[in-house]
Amino acid sequence: MHAWPASEVPALPGQGRDLRIHDTATGGPITLDPGPVARIYVCGITPYDATHIGHAATYNAFDLVQRVWLDTKRQVHYVQNVTDVDDPLLERAERDGIDWAALAEQETQLFREDMTALRMLPPRQYIGAVEAIPGIVPLVERLRDLGAAYELEGDTYFSVEADPHFGQVSHLDAAAMRLLSAERGGDPDRPGKKNPLDPMLWSAAREGEPSWDGGSLGRGRPGWHIECVAIALDHLGMGFDVQGGGSDLVFPHHEMGASHAQALTGEFPMAKAYVHAGMVALHGEKMSKSKGNLVFVSRLRRDGVDPAAIRLALLAHHYRADWEWTDQVLRDAVTRLGHWRAAVSRPDGPSAEALVDEIREALANDLDAPAALTAVDHWAVAQEQQGGTDMGAPGVVSRAVDALLGVAL
Ligand code: 5CA
Ligand code: ZN
């Protein structure tokens, strides 16, 4: 699939900082040392509805990861998927009486437009589950041949017992895993499974559902976790730097993915850091397509909200925090954007050298975007109250805010 156009990332004076980031698997901060090409896989959308603020907040976090790396003069190899065939997508298409593939294409296109408007840098490879099927089938066959997968009434399941590291991403106990598995696409109550947690790798063709050639697995469609493993291993290989997503992907999705990869390669972990963004809520509940309590990015844009203000609203919250979207959050962001724009529109101002360092330091410290915003606020207040004589400063601030925070002033 094609991704979306990249906005330019201005080069900045001085030295970028190495990223220290919280890793869910080890439970603490780690300093990443990615080498000249940093590798990141971010779980993409399931395109059955428009991009909401929760999605945007999660992609904002990983866009910052990319920007911090680019600032250290590294290249970034960023891969993202689109889960363009899965139960919720098929169910929504059925409910609305539309073709599932057309629904997926339409919502994926809207996502591309939202990401472009928000100045999120695109992945180098943007891969749909459907186009990944030829790579998924041999992995499932290999898991079966290794004894890590088994058949149940034509479906193929992964056996979590095949992985000695199982549990080391989420560190949850069996009861919590079982609950989350039932909530998030698993089928722990299906009779005949070796372990209730075992996830589907390949689902046999069912009446009225799309299916593909699965070689020795028979016709069917891929499971969710193997989709991301196949795409990540194909394009990035084992031991890439970051796997990212919202905290609702810790279990089962990223746990199972790490397990599949361990069983396939004998190596652990698939990603050096498992990084998770907090959940955005609306009216006290997690914003989710299934609940329908959504604020769409495209809706805000249509209502004339400046995408830079939406981005500032996201940046005002630490990526690991759970937070609530309100009208006030957006109003505050619009006000801040106005102040910043006024401050950089003057020809001169207070020196920006220390500010660029502060933004870099804040982001390198587990992506502390709120601290970066506060630093820019202080510069803007100084500009407003005292002004300054540094002729280049407003331009430097404007470029730093663009390059490091993705906000065009
Ligand atoms: N296609 C899979 C990942 S392979 C999927 O989870 N798709 S999704 O459309 O449901 O979510 C896309 C991304 O947005 C995931 O990283 C998910 O964790 C994140 N996300 C979903 N809802 C929220 C929310 N309310 N707040 C923050 N992030 C969210
Ligand atoms: Zn994924």
C-alpha cells in the first residue's frame, strides 16, 4: 500500500540527544542505541471507522520517537501495518451492508489524510494484512512443523506453551490474561484448545467471509498477531528497536507477537523496547470504535479546527498517561498556538539556543512533550514581555517546533 506524503523536517543547529524510553517488558526506562538506522514497527489501524483522537495520540507518540532519532542524524526505518481484514471490519461492513474491502480502503484513505494534516511522518513501508498473506502462510506452516501450532476443526492455533518467555512482555497472571483475551479478539472459551489463551494463527474459510489460499493450511484468513510478526520480520528482522502501540495492545497482541517470533527464531525479544501509549477517554470511558464515544480528527478538521492545534492538544499530555479529551483541552491548544505564532512572527527575539536544548532534553527523557511545550511557553512569554535582539531566534524556534514536535507555526 502507499503511505502518505512526508512533511519536511528542518535541520537544527547543535546536537540531538539519544532517546531514553520506558519499556513495558522490563518495566523501566532504557536508553536505546539504534545504530545508524533505527528500526521501529508501529501497529496500524483496523480501518472500519475514522481516525479518532485516541489513535492520533498514539501515532503522535511514535512520531516523536522518529523525530528524536532524525535529530540525532540517524535514518529511521519505520514500518506500519493496516489490519485490513479482521472480525470487527467484517462485522461493520455486514452491519452497514457495504463491501468490506471498500470500507477498509475508504477508512485507510481518510487515515492517510488525517496523518498528513497532523504532520505525522509516514512509514517507509505501509503494509496491509491482505497483501502480507503470502508471507504469513509459510510462517504459520513453520510454526506447525516446529510443533508450536496445532489444528482445531480446520483452524490453526498457536500454542503458548511453545514459548518459554511467554508472559514477559505483559507480566500478567493467567486470570488477567484470560479476561483480556476474551475482551480483545481471543476465544478462551472455545472447547478443544490446548490452553485457553492460545491465539488463532490461521482461520479456516467460513461461509460468507473472504478467504485466501493458505497452502497446506487450506483456504482461510490470517490471525491478528501473526500479521504484525510477519510484516515486522519481513521488513525489519528480529531485534528491531521499538514496537509501539496503545496500552490496549500489551496483551494479547504484543505478548503473542513476541511469542510467535520467539518460537520461529529462538530469539527473544522481537523488539528491544515495547512502548505503549496511554488511552484517551471521552466522557469518562476509553474512546473506542466499539463503544462509539469518538471524536474524529476528520470531523474537527471539517469544523475548521487547525490541525496544528489538534497536534498541540495531543502534545500537552504525556504519552504514557491516560487522559480525557474535552473541549477545554482543544481551547487551551488553540490559545497556545496563537501565542506561539505571535511570538515567532517578530523578526527578532530572545536567544533560542537554550530552548532548543530544553526541547531536546525533554523529548529524550521518555518523550516528555508537556515539558517541551512549557519550555516553548517560557520563550514565548519572554518574547512577549521583554522581546530580544537575536535576529535568528524566531526562525530557530519555528524550525525546532516543526522538526521536533511536528507543529507548523
Ligand atoms: N490494527 C490493530 C493493531 S495491529 C489495532 O489495534 N487497530 S486499532 O484501530 O484498534 O487501533 C490503532 C492504534 O490506536 C493502536 O495502537 C491502539 O492501541 C490505539 N488506540 C485505540 N484506541 C485508543 C485510545 N482510546 N487512546 C489511545 N490509543 C488508542
Ligand atoms: Zn499490530
